[in-house]
Amino acid sequence: MMEPMEATTTIMESTVGQGQTESQFEDLAIKCVDCADNFIWTAGEQVFFHDKGLKNEPKRCKPCKQAKNERLAAIAAAQSSGVRQRIEVSVQCAQCGQQTTVPFYPSQGRPVYCRACFLAGRSTDASAAQA
């Protein structure tokens, strides 16, 4: 769970339901899981999440969330039309740092390798398994 890093604004929110409740929300700085930049989850956005009954705080900044939604929409459109699309994603190799492309969307927290590093790692694993 991400720790709040900054508090700047406070909003007092009253809701009338089965009884009068009052909650306090403050702006929070959260680290994006995709780009690792900090973004502000405003008190107003927190009120919206609370009103909609959403329990988890956001994991992505707005540009990364929009990019993820566009990727998912492209995949859904391709699947519904029956067209097989070849995906190419530009990434940086976790071992040598070289810029390369891969035919899949990388998972969070998993290293992605260029072809040379991937093949070198496979040959090392295969020789270790035979020994």
C-alpha cells in the first residue's frame, strides 16, 4: 500500500443517508505503477471515489491510465473484428539498457530483455539444467 507523501488541501464532505456523516479528505501524492512519477490524488477525486463506493486508490497517473485504456480498447476492437493484429511495444532492455521492441505488453514488475540478452539467458539456463 502506498504511503501518503503530501497533504495540501482539505475538503469537508457531508452526506445524508441513513444518518449524517462527515469525512475529511486531503490531497495525496501517489507513485504511478507504470511511469514511477508521483501524481496528486485530489480531495475532490477522493470524494468522487467515496461517493461511488470505490475502495482502492488509483495506481496510475492520468496519462498512463489513458494509455492503458487505449491499449485495452485496441485489443478489444481487434478481437471483436476478428483481425489478428501484431503488437509492437518499445521498451528498454532490463539487462543491457538497449532500446528494443517486443510483441507483447510487458507485465508490471517483470524484466523485459532484448533478443540478444534473452537468448544469452536461455542458453545459460539450458546449460545449467543439463549439468
